[in-house]
Amino acid sequence: MIDIHSHILPGVDDGAQTMDESIKMAEAAVKDGIDKIVATPHHKNGSYDNFKHNVLIQVGELNRTFEERNIPLEVLPGQETRIYGEMIDGIEKNEILTINEDTKYVFVEFPSNAVPRYASQLFFDLQVAGYQPIIVHPERNKQLIEDPDLLYSFVKRGAFTQLTAGSVCGHFGKKIKKFSEQLIEANLAHVIATDAHNDSTRGFCLKDAYSEVRKNFGLDMVYMLSENAEDIIAGDVLAAEPPAHVKKSKILGIFNR
């Protein structure tokens, strides 16, 4: 399996803090059935900056470490960039890293409680410039939970979304699990990834997430979501059914990055 969202790079954000922790995460990922993982450290979120050049170097070092220890996990470069108005400039100045470096897919993270008003225009501008925005963990964003039509409008206009495996498995509570299922049902979810930060409290449950999807939505949906992960790292076109509206939900709770 392929995991396109993780915080496995050591000492760069709120994920793995040491190489030993990265190794433990790698072993847990392999145990979960993952053989390729995209390292997506936080960038421009107010606490962490992880520029493209540095991420590429660190990914290379991590791959060498895993090879030396015979850990069968390939690390690919990526970045989880908090939305900001000059994202296109950041890409063109080689500060922002697209998923697996050579693709046109770029992660966009919203603040946990809100969606900036300029998001729609930025997504349009990104697509005009040839890039494909992927909204990370929309199921954990307070404003999108309260107003799912906003997410519908983004997807309708060409954005993609990535759900967190832990949300699908219920690790963030029943309400976020339910909202995740509503997004899948409405064709507002295109890929599932772990967003793993460690090997315990924010670990790996990709296999279990796919099992939940299979139970509730059938094997075809599992194939689509898992193949989209492959297509993202290959830079290929993603499969996507026409989106539908989700009934307005009044779910409230604690929302984490």
C-alpha cells in the first residue's frame, strides 16, 4: 500500500522527533502493509517551515537509513503546506514541494477552524498554473463540517481531497467518523492516508481504514481510493465521480492538525 501523508522525517515538525522514532514509525508502517510513504512535513503553518531543498535532502538520508537497516519502506518527498496567498510563487521559487517532487499534485492544509475566503480563487489560480490542489483532512475542519457545501464547491471546480485513515477508523471520534463516511458517500473523498505523527497515538491504520470502506461502500471504492494514491505519486489522472451535496451537519468538537 501507499501512504501519501506522514510526518516521518525526524526533528522537523510535530511528528517523529528522532531517527529512532522515524525507524519505529517505519516498522509500524511496514507492519500495516505500507511499502511506500510520502514524507509531508508541515510548512508555513506558523510553527514550522520545511522548504523543498531541505526535505529532499532529509528524505534521501532517511531512505539510506532504512536501506541499511533492511526496512522495506521507500520514502518519497512531499510537504503539507498551510494555505497562503503566494503558494504559486512558492512553487515556482522551488520553496514548495509537490507530491513526489515531479508531479503536479500539491497538498493544501486549512487552519483547523476555518477556510480562508481566498481559497477558491487560489485553487483556481493553482489549476490555471497547471497544479492540482489536494485538500488534506477536510473532515477535521470545523467550517467544512458546518458547511459541507463549501467543500462541494471546491471539488466541483477541480480540487481533490485526502481523508485521514484515523478519521475513517473512528480515532477522532464518532462524529468525525460519520462525517468522513458522508464525504465518501458524496464522492467528496479521493484518497485516504494516515497523517501519522508517531507509532502510537497518531500511528498507522491504513489497512483498517480500507476495511471500513469495504464494509460500508464496497470493494470498488477501496480500489478507487488506493489506486488514486498510486496515481498521485505517479503524476497520473485521478479517478473521481461527480460530487454530490452533503446534508448540513452541526458536528462540533476538537479539531487537530
